[in-house]
Amino acid sequence: MSRPLPLALALIASSVIADRSFADEGTGVVHEPLRFGSFTAYIENDKFFAGTDEHYTNGFKLSALSTDLRSFTDDSVPAPVRGLSRLLGGFVPPGKPYKLGLSFGQNIYTPEDTQTTAYQPDDRPYAAWLYLGVAFHIYHPPVEIGGTARLDVFEITAGVVGSAALGREVQNGFHQVIEVESAKGWDQQLHNEPGLNLVYERKYRFSTEDARTGWGTDFIPHAGLSLGNVHTYANAGFEVRAGYRLPSDFGSNLIRPSGDSNALRRPPFNLFVFAAVDGRAVARDITLDGNSFRDSPSIDKKPFVADLYAGVAFGTTHWQFTYAQAFRTLEFKGQDDHSVFGSVSVSFFY
């Protein structure tokens, strides 16, 4: 990944010089097109309106998603960027927008009792997953007002679990800042292991006629799969959102691969509520199954897990603020309590 990543960064950074306009997204309303793309910061924690410190206890993610890359194929952009854009365009149906995304994040998991140093065979292991992601989006705009839009997302995430994922340092460092007890069992965490996941997801968006210009609703179903030594699963779900001038993206997701999306154009103001579910048939979860090639702490996982969440969002041409409260079903055998956590995201569009 050493060569594609610098090219991808250069491509996203150079998009600031592009100011091409393409057909609007079936709304009949003209807004200034994105010239750059979007940056989004996510933070999830089980202290948000839950007050716990167990299971999936913290996650953060920083992501950048370009605008339409069709504007970067001419001679006005640097040659490496132009070449990568043309290469990616070869995988896209003629006339369809396509985008490139980068992400960096970490998820932290702990057992319920974080004050003992002993191994706890009946609870989930200490684990952290630190990763980088590269995503490729192919967008199929609606052909008419109120028509169906589609998004195909291909993503590669690569990273590490174990002490190199810095779960102990992040969790206990923050606990020192807020003056609460540190977690004492990190010596029992998973061993270091590199991780690689290949992810694909398809999303649709069905909208009422006035969803982009006034009050309306969206129905956004999705289905996909992940293959890798960290997470292997098939997933499906949907989101329903209702409000004023809904952005023409593909929903308000929790931290997960393929979760990012942005609109080619932004309304001057939007406000909406949403509710969603994502269900997974899980074949492998390294944070529960343990390391792939050596003995490590582990617990018997549940084969089916679901996230149910709801929240509120509002935004302007350049900003979007979202809060969701999430409920996750039991993930392993013997788990006493469901996971409850809050998710905050802030996006900047340019």
C-alpha cells in the first residue's frame, strides 16, 4: 500500500483546484458543487448516555472522501493524480461519478471487570484494532426527481491488533485525564497480529419527491460482506430518515467500513431524524475468536449480531453534525449485558 496511499493523498489534496460542474442529482435545484470533498471525525463511547466501560468501549475514526474524480482526468492536474484518476475511471460505467476515500481509526474492547489483572476466560478479551482504510465509491445518480440512487463501495482496511494497536495507552491515558480508574488487565490482551479486510457494500436510496428541496423522507437499504482475518461477515440493513432538505448522501452510519458517503452538492441547511439497523452474520471476529495463528485469550462468539441506532442531524453547506444512540445485541456466549454507546460525528465539506 506504500505507493497507492501517497497517490491517493495527492489526488484528494489536489481536488481543491478543480471546479467542474456536472449534472445535478435529479433535484432540479442548483447548489454549488463540492470542489474538494469532505472530512469527517467520529467518536463513539459507551459513556455517552450509557455510563458503562465494557465490551466495545471506545472508537474513533478520521476520514477524507473526495468529490467526483471525473474532473481530475485532464491536463490541469498533476500527472500522478491524473494517471490514478484515469486508472480508477476505467473501472466505472461511462458517465458515473466516482470517489476515493481514506480513513484512519481505532476500536477498543475490554471485559466487564477492568480492575482485575487476572485472565477472565468467561468474558471478552482486551483488544484494540488500529487501521488504515482506502475506499473506492461508484455512484449511480437518480435519473429523475424522486428516483432511486445507488452507491457501490469497495474498501481495503489494513492494520494491527495487539499491543501495537495502542489500546492500553489510549484508554488509560484518557482515564488519567478525566481522573478515573485505569483498566488493569491489558497484559491479557491479544497478541500482535497484522490484519487485512476486503469489504464490499451496495446501498440504495429511495426518496420522496421533495426530500431534497423541502420536507421529505429517505429509505436507504444496504447489503455487503467483509473478508479477512480480522472481520469476516455478511451484513444487511437499512436506514429511515425524515426531515427538511435531506442531503443526497447515503445515510448516517456508525464507525464501520464502507460507512462514509457525501453528496456532490450540499443544501444551505438541513435538519432530520433517523433510525437504522445493521445485522451481521459473523464468521470471524478476531476480538472475540482470538489470534489467528497462536494461542490467545478468546470467547465463543454469537453467530448473529445487530446494531440498532437512532439520532438527529443538522447541517449547512459546509458542515454536518450528527448524534446517534446505539444498541448492540449480545456478541458472545455468557454476555450479561447488551452494549449501549453513543456516536458523534462532525463533517466539513468544501
